[in-house]
Amino acid sequence: MRFLALLLLVATACAAPPAQVAQHTGPPPAAHTAAAPAPSAPVADAAPRAPTDATLATLQKQAREIEPHIESAWVRQWLRATSALPYVPERAVFHDKAREHYYTAEEADQLDGEVRKALVEKRGGSDLFYQTLYGTPLAYARALDLAASAGIDAVKGRRVLDFGCGGIAQLRLLASLGALAVGVDVDPFLEKLYSRPGDLGPYPDRGGGNVDLVIGRFPAEPRARQRVGGGYSLIVTKNTLKNGYLHPAVEVPPRQQFKLGVKDDEFVRALHGALEPGGVVVVYNIGPPPAPAGKKYRPHADIRNPFPRASWEKAGFEVVAFDQDDRPAMRRLARVFSWDTDHGMNLETDLFALYSIARRR
């Protein structure tokens, strides 16, 4: 059970764990000439950062320890930007038991008394704001370093999309380097969590970047498709596009599936259309080993790219790497994150990683 609990952390992947994967649905080709998303409210003055905040201290420590394992200069800068993350005072998000409706604290207080009393509360400060349900956002470091190796030599002034973001910490760090960072997710919890002035929007004093969050089914829903738009230099998706989620080998509960709602080829074409020429997609997946024979199937363990190489090439991509084994690199980061000591993982037998990189021709 400790390992299964850890999977909720390592799947940061704009990354949805099995319980949320069913909400990610799919995509017809996007309208790629759409304008850039309108910035959210301007950044307010950050609350004084508490030097003793445990979440921030841990992120900064992890960043220092990860840096020697990172080759790209801009990804090392991304790590160092943790030193400027502001302290976030405690806030709360409420939802009904069916997880169909979510509310900020202010919205919850306006509800009928009996309805209000039945709500479930999720409360936290910097821990909830920066880690949501998935643990350290710095697990993105490896995927970003791979993007750099594929030709993304900087992100300042460039559009970066995180498909299945699961939170905005990694996006804030990108914005601090001047990126126009957009996260896409279907989880309405995130919309309520990041609803205060300054959570999203421009970063004029931090490199000119911007953070936007699109809640919806991209690109299946017209509104989400329009807000996402196109012209991206980089699309990264981590622990969301797993073969076991899209094409499970056996029947699994809906909450352990990721239904695109369109044919696979249509989705890949949508990614192609959202990129500028020369833009890069990185698909990065982490998971446990497959279940032993006779044991319950683990859809999250099938971390293969769900789309065949031929689908990417047919859509107009140059496939730079396909289901490349990345266990050594990810295990080095996992030691920094203490997944072995804190969660009892045997990193040599319990942790696997694959990545694919495709470049738009």
C-alpha cells in the first residue's frame, strides 16, 4: 500500500493518478490560429515568505540536489527559481461527496446550511498550493532537460503547454524564466484552488512570463481549444498519456481510464497543430512494474506511449525518441526526493520510466 500511495505522488504529471484519469477526455484537431489566452488577474504583492515553511524549504533543498544531474542551463535556472517562490497562507477548497461540485471558501459560505455542512474540505497552504495531490513538482526536471536536449534551448518569450498539469508550481517556475506557460487539466478542484488574485497571470517582475490554467477537455471542448490556442514551442505531458490508461489490457473501472473521446490519430494531429514548426512534444511516464501473473492488473504500470510511432510520423512529426528507457536518470532523482527512504520503494525494482520525443516538421 505504501507503494500505491506513492504513485499518487510520482504521478504529478499534470499528471493524473488513476482516480482522476477518467476525467481527461479527448480531442479533435485544435483551432491553431486562436489568439493567446487572455492573462488572468495581475500578480498581487506576494505575502511575506516564511523562511521556515517546510514545503518551500524542501523544494529548495531538492532543487540544489537535483541541479548536478541536469545538463541544460535553463532547466538549472528553473530549479533555482524555487528560491523565489512565495509563501502561501492556508486556504480551503470544498466539494460535495460525489466530487461533482467544487467551491472556494467564500462560495461555500453562501450555500444553504445543510448543503454547506455536507461538503468535504481540503485545506492547506504552500503544501497544497505547490504540490496539490502529487508531491514535488520538481519531478518535471528530467522531462524538461530532455526537451532541452531536443533543441529547446530557452523558454523566455516562448509558449509552453503542460497537458494534464495537476498543479501550477512547475508553470510558475517556467514563467519566472519568461515563458508563457499554460496548464491544461479537467479537474475543477484546481480552478478553485488557484482562484485568488496573483495565483495566475503575468509575471512582469520575474522575466515577463505568464501562467494560465485551462480547465476543460482540450481540444474536444471548443472553449478549451480556443483558450489553449497554438504556437507552442514545447508541449510536455507527464504520467497522463499512458498506454495502460488509454488502452488497458483488461476491463478496469472508469476512474482508472483516460478516454480521449476521439481516435488516437486525431489527438496526435491536435498536438502537431498546437506546435509551431520545430516545436517539441515530450511524453514522460513513470510507473511500477506490471503486476505478477495472477495478480490484479495495474493500468498505471503500462507506461508505454499509447500512440504508435507511425501515428506520430503520419501526423507530421519527426520521432526523435520512442519509449526510451530512462530508469537510471529517474532513479537518481527519486533518491533526491527520498522515494526510497520515505516510502519504502526499492528503486531498482519498483520504479520505471519511459520517454518519447517528437518534433513538428
